[in-house]
Amino acid sequence: MALTEERPLALPSGDVETDYSPTGVFTRPTADTGWRSWITTVDHKKIGIMYGATAILFLIIGGLEALLIRLQLWSPNGTLLSADLYNQVYTMHGTTMVFLVVMPIGAAFANYLMPLQIGARDVAFPRINAFSFWVYAFAGIFINTSWFLGGAADGGWFMYAPNSGVVFSPTHGIDFWNIGLLIAGIASLTGAVNLIVTVLNMRAPGMTLMRMPVFTWMTLVTQFLLLFAIPVLTSAQILLMMDREYSANFFNVAKGANPLLWEHLFWVFGHPEVYLMILPAFGLVSEILPTFARKPIFGYPFIVFSGVAIGFMGWGVWAHHMFVSGIGPISVTTFSLTTMFIAVPTGVKILNWTATMWGGKLRFSAPMLFSIGLVTMFTIGGLSGVMHSVAPMDTQQTDTYFIVAHFHYVLFGGAFFGFMAGFYFYWPKAFGYMLNETLGKTNFWLMLLGFNLTFAPMHVLGLQGMSRRIYTYSAGYGFEVWNKVATVGAFILASSVALFIFNIFYSKSKSKNLPPVGADPWDARTIEWMTPSPVPAYNFDPTPTVSRVDDFWYRKYGETKDGKLVRIAKTEDVVQKRTDGKGIHLPSPSYWPIVVAFGLPIVGYGIIYSLWLALIGGIIVVGGIYGWVMEPPDDPDLAHDDDHGPESHSSSDGAAHDVASESESSTEAKEVETVV
Amino acid sequence: MSETLTSRPSIAEADAHQPGAHIDHDTNTGISNTKLGMWLFLASECLLFGGLITTYLLYRRPLEGPGPHDVFDIPFTSVSSFVLLMSSLTMVLAVSAIERREHQRMRVWLGATALLGAVFIAGQIYEFTAFVREGLGFTTSRFSSAFYTLTGFHGVHVTIGIIMLVSLVLLSMRGKLPEHRSETVEIVGLYWHFVDVVWVVIFAVVYLIP
């Protein structure tokens, strides 16, 4: 790879910023601690933590909605919720869990970990990163305010038109859903651009693409999926908005509208969407399984390319959501076949994880248990997924609880188990203390039990013919027992999530009496574990030079001829010491991301209620963007207190380039040394 | 791996303090972050317009009201399309001017680009009002909704481009756009060319296909 291509840079060293006076209407904020530091931060780590915390708040909301659903279905002819309220609750449960929980937790890990895994200082556009987070947070709040403003959306998370038109849903619920997700789409899009540029452009010396940790690879694939999937949803939502707010005819069947248009557009987005929800979790367990098996990941290129293959093939399977919509035998056959094919790269990954564990010295810590939970539970969900590729069978199962069981096995048993594994694994890195292992293991077994009690019976219910989205059922169909089991399971599941949240605070209070965790509590493999825990603002000092996959591991361990692992260096000698970080140039905080993001929901309320409000929101957005652009690029006094002239700049640039290109050709550390 | 199994000699690590390690100073691909970001954004925009163009193709034959070729004035729209395409030329000239450090000339060409874009938008507004007078309202038929949404959406993109161009001229007049930031002009240019290319597709699909 040509890392060393000589070309004039955008800022050639020498004639920088001397004659250039930034328009400093406002100075940049400087707070390092307190609430100001959080709302103005552009640090990818703080933003990652905020993504995670906000997503957990929405998880609690979405979880309570799930419990309401299960209580309603506890016995035949349930009366807890009316039919109308039930529609709103399941719609908001799905919307919340997909858009406000699973996607943001993926973004949380991507934000926090990916720059650390590639040895970067921050993401490519730190202010846009903060903007993405605030847009997401405000969009989530915006959608949920519909509960207090005449009722929430009630069309299911896929919001099929024309059913979601004004005729069938006259309240503002669907408007809130529609405009809220349009706003959230801005967050996903800007986040995707930001993270892709970061991975492609900002890797540490020697970190070629095929040396990147698997999680970083999966982040890259995920963000590309977002980049191309979100605009398709956006275009569909613009059509729906035009229909609902301005009486257009996109879904007006009386004027010849095609009711399949929304379904196609939605699922062209929707199927890549399910892969972009699961791939971050795949990346996380690909980090965790090798650590606790003390073996490298089995078939690194295969696991990378199967992830990329899923990213490509995910675009060719959308119509398997529409087998019963009358799309014709040719389409059904085509999409049946593509759906069967996409099981292959997924199967490759399952095989690789199993082979990684095979013969390893397994340590069954909490993160490992959750990872194994993902591998097993996702396999069950994957198998029921392949069943749906068989069109005649799919016809039987469509809109029954069998589908509900399937996608909860892949999204909860897959994505969420992976996220739990990631939380337990990376908690010491992010917060400087370990989560209690005993509670963690209890957490796992409780969650596994609750999960299977909730969703396994739904397979049976579905095959018995219980349809999705009905708010009640009559006695005598044989649904009673399994619904009761599922409801009990849902409460066990909720208690396991509560136990996790308790564990956070419990472990925090206990950690005061314990020695600090150190940089590398798990004896891990990738370079993010070289940073002190919790990670300092500057990430790495010095920036590591990477010479192979699992670079950090091979700084600690070597192999004898017969493949035995031998420790060659003490962990304490290999990891980085916490420095004061003086002189490391960091992006300065900024007020503007939250200001611009704040304007967007106001525009949203304006579109629904009054265009005057939209005008005010628009002024905030545009004014915020101008403030953003005019903001001085940096505070020159901050973090620049050691002198480095232009000369040292250009020379050290060259050195870094040489290391990068040379270590490419050889993994021998000695050769790298001779270059410098 | 080696047989001796000694600790690896301390590898020369890149100094984190060097300004070169600061973001934006050098990149792995050699393309600057902002330019790569703009390319990715435009890739995403392709899908957005793709969705709207597909919708238009599905709905271009109305069940009632005037059809496409009852209202379209092809010569008029051809002229306004030509004006928009010429704005790409002036945009290129603006980028080339700033690279030769000719600030005054760059401002002239940027202004010309914005003006040509504004002429196009004025043409679109005229066209829309003429269509409405001929009985093609936004809610008249499935064709009218799809037509106004697609072309209007493109018009919004052109308008945002004009705002960016005018902002660049104002920044430059106040001396806030020195040569080393010339890439900003190039990136706005990328957006502008993209909007033009999309119009070529829309013009062909909407106006020219019988």
C-alpha cells in the first residue's frame, strides 16, 4: 500500500496559519470536567460513552414497552392495553430498540474503540462526531414526545404505507416517527462519513487494512452499509412526509399509487439495516473469543472477507420480506436463492469462532460467556432465518410469532449478547474498574434463561398460528401456556438487565478498595489495550507502530518452533505509561454541534404544527452552521506549549512514513528499527 | 518468528507530539479527510436521488390530469439545463483561479457560478408556476407529486450550493480564504458538479424519455 505517496499536502508545512486570522467571534470552550465538558466535548471517547449511556436509557424505555406487551398477552382477552394503545406500544418498542438502542450501541463501540484500535488521536471530524451524537439524542427525545402529544406512531416499525397514511392513522404519531427518523438519519449519515474517513485515512504507522482488528473491519463495513442504506429510507420517508403533511399522492391508491413502493424502498434499507445492527456485535466477539481462548482468531482473512461479503450480499435479499405480497414467482425464486447464499458467509463466521475456541485455553469470564451466548443463540436465529428463505414455508410463517422469535434470536441473542460481552470486556478500559465477575456471570445465566423462556415459546406460538401484532387472543387456541411462559421469561430478562445496571454502580463503589486495573486486565491482543485505563484524552503517547495483526499480543508473547507460546516481555513494560499529554495536539471542544443539532427537532415540530416554528428552527440550524464554520480552528494557546517548528514537522513526517512502508514488507522488528 | 524469543527491541514509535500526528496533516490514502468525506457524502446522495428517480419512473403516467408531455416545454428546460451545465465550467475556472492564487478572479468565477445557478432556479420557479397554471398542482396526480418532489428536491440542492458559493465569496472578500485553504473551494466544487450531473440524469429521465 502506498502510504508514502509524495504529494503536496493541503497544509504544506512552513506557510501555515501565519497570515491567517480565524474569524473569532466566539472563543472555543475549554472545560475539561463538569457538565460543560460533556456538552461541548469532541473527544471520541466521551462521545462514545454518551452514545452508550443514552442508548441504555432508551433500552429501559423500550424494555418497559416490551413488558407492557407481555403483560397484555399474559392471558386470553387481556385488558391492560386497548387495541389502539397496543399498536402504539409495539410500534415504539420496535422503533426504539432498532433505531435508538441497537444502532447507537453499535455507534458507541465504534466511536470509543475504533480510533483506539487503529492508533488514531480522534476521529476525522471531531465536531461532526459530537453533532451526530446530539442529533441522535434529540431525535430520540423528539420521537418519544409523541406519547404526550396525542399518541405515538401505530403502524409497526416498518410503517407500511398506505396503512401509515393520514386516513388510517390520523394522529400525529406517525409524523413524529417519520420526521424523528429523518433527523436520526442525519446522525447516522454524518457518523458514517466520519467513521469511514477515520478508518481509511487515520491509521497508525504500519496499520495496513489487513492488520486492522476485526472490530474495526466490521465497523468499516457497518458504516458503508449505513452510508448507502440510510438515504434509501430517507427518500421513502420524504415521500411519506409529502403524503402526510402536504397531501401528495405517493401512497394514495385512489390516484394509482403502488402500495408496494414503500415496502420495496423500506426493505432495500431494511435488510442492510439488520446486518448493520449485527456486524458490530460480530466484531466485538471476534476480539473477545481469541482473548479468552488465548489463540489468534481462526482464519483472519476469512472472517474479514465474510463480513465484507455480508455487506455486499445484504443488498440483494430485501424482497424475502415480501414473499406474500405478490411479487411474482421469478422474484420469489431469485430472492429465495440469494437468501440461502447469504447464509454462507454468516456460517463461515460461526465456523471461525468455533475453530478459534477449539483447543484453546478457555477462560469462562463474563465477556466470554456472553460471546459464546452470541455464537449459540445467533446460530439458532440464523437457522430459523434460512427456513424463511424457503418461500412456501415463509408463506406459512409470515406475520406469525415465528418471525418474532426469529428476529429476536438474531437481534437480541445475536447483537445484544455481543454488546453485553463488549460492555463487560471493555468496561475496565473505558472506566478504569472491572465489573464484578460473579454478578456478571449471574447476569449472563439470568439473561440466557430469560431470553430463551421469552422467545423460544414464540416459535411454537407462531407454528400454532398466533399472528403478530394482535393485541389479544381468545381462549381455546392453545396459546395460553406458551404466552405465560414468555411473559415470565420477559420479566427474568428485565431483571438481568437491571442486574447489569446494578453491577455498574456496585462495582464502582467496590473498586475504591481495589488496586487499579492496569492497562491490560484480560491479557488481550490488540493495541487499544496498550493505553492506560481509563484511556487518557490523548489516547497514545507515543503513537504505536504496528507490524502485524494482534500487534500488542506479539509484543508480549513469542512462539517457539513447535508452536508453544512463550512470554517475551512483561505487560507492564509493553503498555504505555500515563503521561501528562502536554504538547499533544487535540481538537478543541465546541458549542456548535449541540446548537445545530438542537435546531433540527424544532424544525420537526414546525413541520407538524406550524411553519413559523420551522423557520425558528431553520434559523438556529443555519446560524449554528455559520458559527461552526467561523469558529477559530483551534485555540493556539492550548496544547501547543512545546516548541516544534516547521522543520521538525516535515522531517518527522517523513520518518513516520518510512516506518509505515517498511514494516509492510517485513514483520521483523529489527528491520523496522534499522530504518529509523 | 525468531527462535531466540527475546523481547522485541523497542520499535521506533511515532512521536505523538509532532504536529504531523495532528489530524488533517497527512492521511493514509493521500486524499484529505474533508475531500474523502465529501466523496462519501455524494455517494450516499446517489442513493437518495436513486430512490426519488425510481419513484418518478414508477409514477410518470398519471391516471388523471395533465401528463408529462402536456405541460413540458422542452426548449425552455433545455436552455435552463444548458445554463446549469455552464455553471460547472465557471466552477472549474474558479478552482483553477485559486490554485494560481488569483483571488479576485476566483471571486468573479464563483459569483458567476452562483448567478448561473440562480438563473436555473429562477427558470424552475417560472416553470413550476406555469405548470400550476396549466392545472398540474402538487396534489393533482401521482405524476405531479413525483415530478414536483424530485425536481424540487434537486432545486433545494442547487439552492444550498448557491448559499455555499456566496458564503465562499464573502469569506474570500474578508481574506478568510487563503491559498492553503483552496481545497475548500474544490470541495464545494465537487458538490456543485454532483448536483449538475444529477440534473443531467433527471433531465434525461423526466423530460426526454417519451
